[in-house]
Amino acid sequence: MEIDPKQLQMKQAQQEQQEQQEAAKKSIVGQALSQEAAARLNTIRLAKPDKGKQLEAYIVNLATSGRMMGKMTEPELISIVEELNKHTSKSTKVKFDRRRAALDSDSD
């Protein structure tokens, strides 16, 4: 099974483009946040990577659209996190199947 050189070049190009986009995103986020807010974002990213990516994308969107004045402080970041939590809250439900439990009798 041979690897096609064109496919290899395309994969490398895609990877380079992805790395450039990631570097640009990190640069924008770094310029848009204060040190405390950046530390908070890193903590969120470590604890919940999906929430961190969502928050990062939101910050980049704010910064690139010009809706952000100056650097974002930690309290502002926390309020954004709370807003995102309100809109993306997942409710956990536990459902007991009592019929199956009734059929399983260990007392026999």
C-alpha cells in the first residue's frame, strides 16, 4: 500500500493551515484578555476542553467583530462563562426501569 505524494502534500498543507489558524486564534485571545482572564481561560480549558474551545471562539468572535473595547478582565470573562452556561446547560436525568428490577429476583 503506497502513499500518494499528492495526498501527503495535501495533508501537510491542511495541517500547516490548521496550525496557522490556531496560532492566529491564540494571538487574538492573548491580545484580548488580561493576564488574570487568560489564566482563568487556561484553567477552564484544562478542566473542560470543549467549554474552553467554545469560550475561546466567542472571544475571537468578539475581538474580530470589534465589539470588545480594551482588554477583557477576569470578572468580564466570568460573566461570559455564566452566560454561556445558561444557554448550554445540560440537564442530567436518571431513569429507573422498575420493571426490569422487579423481574430480577435474587430471593428464590
